[in-house]
Amino acid sequence: MGACWGPVLRVLVVQAAWALCGGQVRYSVSEEAEPGTVVGRLAQDVGLEAGEAEARRLRLVSQGRRASVEVSGASGALVVSSRLDREELCGKSAPCVLRLEVLVERPLRVFHIELEVTDINDNAPIFPAARKNLSMAELTTVPGSRFPLEGASDADIGANAQLSYSLSPTEHFRIEEENSNSRSKSLFLVLTKSLDRETMAMHRLVLTASDGGRPSLTGTMELVISVLDVNDNAPQFNQSVYNALLPEDAFKGTVVAQVNATDQDLGIYGEVIYEIDGVVPPSASDVFSIDANSGKIQLTGALDFETETFYNLQIKAKDKATPPLSGHCKVLVEVLDVNDNAPEVRVTSLSVPVSEDASVGTVVALLSVSDRDSGANGRVRCSVWPSSPFGLVSAFAGSYSLVLREALDRERVSEYEVEVRAEDGGSPPLRGRLGVRVPVSDVNDNAPAFAQAVYTVLARENNAAGAELARVWARDPDEAGNGRVSYSVWEGGSGVGVVGGVLLSGGVWRPASSYVSVDAESGRVWALQALDYEEVQVLQFEVRAVDAGEPPLCGNATVQVFVLDENDNAPALLPSAGGGAGVGVDAGGASSLEAASGSLWAWAAWGAPAGQVVAKIRAVDADSGYNAWLRYELLEPRGKSPFRVGLYSGEVSTLRALEEADGPRQRLVIVVRDHGEPSRSATATLSVSLLEGAEAALAAAGSGSGRPGLRPLSGVEGGTESSSSSTNVWLVVAICAVSSLFLLAVVLYGASRWVPRAAVLSGPGPTTLVCASEVGSWSYSQRQSRSLCVADGAGKSDLMVFSPNFPPPPGPAAKETQPDPSVLLDTVSNTVFLVFRPFLF
């Protein structure tokens, strides 16, 4: 037994090797095989190693009809997946071969395999009808008369469809088969013995059809034979088989054939009428019709070569006798193909999207092109439109690859609509087309670009923390993560002139990130703290935009924030140069008159002429521009005061000659205002004591000793009351005092004139240069030192006020404290130390 199988195995191996070398693999499987039945080792036959089938996605692509087989992912074997019915797949075609495409990825390859489905005897013969009625005349129907029967049909092929017939036992009839040159076998019921209606008026026989399968299957039909009297000649056709050719586009009413039958009987027994007794296939029963009198067969339905190429019409001619006798013939109609089917284009595999950096020659899609017509009508030519950047490559007939011919750029074209056009070889040719959408996927090949290289922003100082200062925007033409931009303040700027922070006084460097923040998504620039013009005027930094690609790309832009000054500093009264107590200051708004008052006083002699300067008030404003331009006003008393204040100089002078009616003391409230909107102010209370000339000289002598010459207001009032009660005593005391102290006063005064004065004092904090003149006071802020420039004129009494060179107090600066928005005006009250030259008389 082994010796017998050896040559067979060698032949099979040679056939398999020949199939692989020829580019195809052929398998065979029986129909009705159980699901899971292994058809062949497909992975091994196409050259894959063990375990590669699943990794390279070995799979089948059917061509328009259900294949009923699949590839096992683990083993790569071709197995039966569902019921295989050869009759459903191929009908009567033999052999039944399914052409399948096998795809393998990495790299992409296509293999063609043929699967032959072999027939088994699973269909029993079937007669067109379960019962056949026949009529036969007695006596006149002589033995040997033949009556045609419609044979059974078997959906199987080969030996399984070879039918043999048998008749139930009878002495009057037998079955006879006749093989002709036609495509079908004729079956006749032959009378073997004359019929006698009086003996048996009806014969019921069973006709059995058996196929050649093992085991054999059978089908039956009942024959009901009625024995008639009279009319003993049946009509006879002039030929038993008629052949006709029709194009599939033939119109309804076209004459297919003309049949003719004659009957030797006379009268109504010789008059013949025609009818179609049966059509194969039965579904075409309404496609043809026959004229009952003339025997002309016409087309009444539509023909389709792709559906049915051949028709078998059974024609019966019967006479008008009762019962009638009939004759039979067959008409064979062959359908001719015309070019009535356009080519069909299908996508069998589509690899999209295509990366924009894909190389030329990349396969985008696999296409299958077919035409249901035959011959030249079914030969197809294909092209692609537009001709770039894609092209078609034909691997073999009916299969094309859509490949990349040119480089792609998603930013220029993000999606292509490719049209594959197919044209057959008919006349005129028919065309088919298929649109393929090919999107292009993005790669990170574009860096973010800002709308402008430099952003200039104007921001007012004292803005609220978290306020939006500006918005920067960078565009990245890439998509998704490659085009998603995030923003940040870049601390590592290396561009020329780019400053990433602020250098404060004292050499302290503050990075820009301590002042501003950039929203990573929107590009909004937020203030992290309130900006102070007195601390920083220009803040320049860089914003970097980085996309989310891999690797990420970035772009930079410079942001310049110019801080605009606000009137947020009230005028500050400068302290006394003699080191006395400072003036109390209230930083309220200008709407307040006096929040805290300090009392200070000066001497003036009765009879002093108009215009005599008795004091000079100096103040400074840390703001700049209009906000630091100061003016001085006399707030109290109004109208009747003998003093006035210089609008811009701050000099307190007599408006007229002083008289005893003016009283012993004058209380002046002086307000210093800037020109901001709203304006801010500071106030000082000055008490001027009016004295006699001797008392004024004594006071001048006391002030010349180098002391500030200020004392509590109660002492002044007590002295005034005492001098009023005992004027003579005071006059004597005054003369003695002047005489005894004059020399000491002159010495001290001269010594004080020789003491060197510090013209420039330096200290921490913003630098303020303040110059006083007749026209007024103006302050200008710089950032290096603090200088007080004082005119040293001899024609009037000048007030010299210097800031002490003390370190700043601990704790946050007053600038960082935000005022209540409801306060519109701040008033600063303080006590000013004044030094006057004595009025000598």
C-alpha cells in the first residue's frame, strides 16, 4: 500500500511546486465540507515562515462573491469557514474553481490561489412536475408509439448528474432514452401493447430517475395516462430540433423561430395549434411566447447574456380532436453577448492616510477591475486622474496598484480626490470610474511663527494682579499635536538688546517671569503683580511658542511693556534740615482737608512790609510729568489773612504790612497739590507769632544759635499773654536780653554760616531731583541718587529742607499697598521746620 502512495505523493509535490513557480496555488475541497476543515497550508505554500502568518496579516480578499473559506490567523492554514455549496457557487459549470486573492503585508504582496470545489452527490433528480397527464387513443395507438416526456434535472455534475430512468411494472409501457446531437437527452414513453379503454381507462405509472452517485439518489414523477377513443394520428414537426441565435439586446417582439407541424388526419383532427410546453430554465417562462395558429415564437422579455446564455423551449403541437393528439419538438436559443456592461472598479485594500513624507513608490491602494462582458467587450484599460502625484501600476490582468509618483506636502494639499477610470474594448467603449479619497497625514515640519516679531504694549502702573496686558499669537500650519502651540516666557534669551528682566536699584536683578506670565494655550500675557512706574518703566522679555510635535519646533517673539505713570504718589513735605521733628503726613486724596495736623510756628515782626518772605515750604512728588508738578495754596484762613503763599515756589510772604490788629498769632493751613487726575495733596499747619521788634530780634538771636527755633504752641501763647499784662517789664527784659545776647547771637550766627552744607545726599530707593525757584517746584525721577538743589540767594529768607540719609524702614514699601478705589484724593499733613533770618530793626 505504501509503494502505491509514493508516486502519488511525488506527483502532488511536483504539481504544488509548479503552481508556486507559476505564481498560483491550487487547492481542492469537497462541497458540504464541515466548517474548520483544513483545505491547505496556505502560509507555507506562499513562502511564509512558521509564525509569520499572523504577524504579516495573511488574509483573503474575495472577488465579489462569498468564498466560504478563511485563513486561520495562528497557523496560516486555509480552512472552511461556512457551508460550501458547489451548485450555489458555480451552478452547472465544471470544474467549479474559485479564484481568490491573498494579501500579505510588510511588504505588501498579492498571491492568487484557485480553490476547486468538487461535487458530491447531494442533489436528487427533480422532475419539472410531480404529475404528468397523457392521453392515448385506444386501438389507433399502435404498439411502438412514443410519447415524449420531460426528463428530470440534477443540480450535480459529472457522474452524479448522469440520470437513468425506470418505470413501475406494466405490460403496456416502457421508457426509452435517446441521445441526440443536441445538448439535452430526449425521454420517451413507448407503448408496448395496444390499449383497451374498456379494460382499463386510466393507467397510473411512476417514473423514477436515478443519478449515478454513490449512493444513488432518486426522483419520481407520476404518469397519469388516459385512454381515449378516436383520432389516431398525432401532429408531426418537420424537424425535431430548431436552433436560434439572439443578441442580448434584442427588442421585445423579435421573432425567435418559426415551427411547423402537420397532421395527416382530416377536419378538426388535422388542425394543429401550438403551445410552449416547457422552458429551461423555468424562470424564463415569460421571456418567450408562441402564436397558437402560426407557430411563430417571439421575444416577450429581456435577455441578459451575463445571467443566462442558453434557453431550451419545449414546443407542443396538438390537433383539435377530443381527445387531441400532440407532437413535440425543441427550440434551442443561444444568446450572443453585446457590450452592455461598463467596467467595475473596486478597492481591495486601502492604506490611508498617507504620510506627507512617504517615499515615491509607496503603494496607497490595491484595485480590482472587472467587466462582465466577454471577449473584446471585457478587456479593460485603466488610468488615473489627476495624473499626479499618483499613478497606476498593473501587476497582472484585472489588478492594479495605486502608487505615489511625487512627494507630498500636507500644508499645500491636505487631501486628494483620485479618480480611477476604466474603459473596455467594446464598440462603442463603455467606461467606469471610482473615486478614492486619499488624506495626507501630517509630520512636524513647520515651526510656529508669530504674527509680528516685536509686540509693543502700553500698561498703566498699579494694574491689578492678574490683569491681561496683551495677547500674542503664533501660527503653526501643521495639524493636531504638530500644530498645537504652547506659550511661555523664555528666560534664556540671547538676542541682541533683549532683556529678560529688570535691574532694580542696589543691583538686584528680577527676571521678567516675576512680573508677567503667559497663558500656555491662549497666549494671553498676564501681570503677576502690580507694575510700579517708579520701579520699572520698560519691561522687555521674550515669549517662546513651542508645538507639540516630535521633535518639537519653536519660535520666539519680543514683548516690550511700557509702563505709563499714574498719579499714585501724594506730594511729600521734605523734613527740616536742622534735624527737628518731621512733619506728619497723610497720604489721602485731595478731597480730605487735614487728616492729622502738627503745629509749628515762626516769628514775624509787626510792621514788616508787604512781600517779606517769612517761610518757604518744600515738597517732592515721586511721580513724573504732570503728576509731579506741584502747586501751593493757602487753605486757611481765606480772604483776610495778611499772608500769601507762592503758587509754585511755596514761599510764605506778607500780603501787606503787619499790624497789631492782626492779633498776636496767625494760624496758616497750607496745602500742596500736584496736577494729576485726580490730584493728590499734602497739608502743613504753620503758626506765625507776631512780635514787637525787640522780641523778634531776641527770637532771631535764638534761631541764630543753630537750634531749629521751634517750641510748643502753648509757650507762645503764655508769653503773649504775659507781655500784654506787663508791657514795661517785658520791654526792660527785652532790652537787656538783646543787649546781653546780641554778641552771642552774632557769634553763633557766624559759626553757623561757616558750617559746610551737604548739597547731595544719597540713599536707597528711587532718585528724585528737586529744584526750587521763584517759578515753582518740579520733580523728576531718575534711578541713581537723590539730590536736593537749593538756591542760595541772599535777597530773601530761603527754606532749606534735606532728607536724612537713613535706611528704609523694614517691611513692604508703601508703593506695594493698593489704596482703596473709593478714595479719590489723599491729603498729607505734616509739620515743617522753618528757619528764618531775623528781621533787624
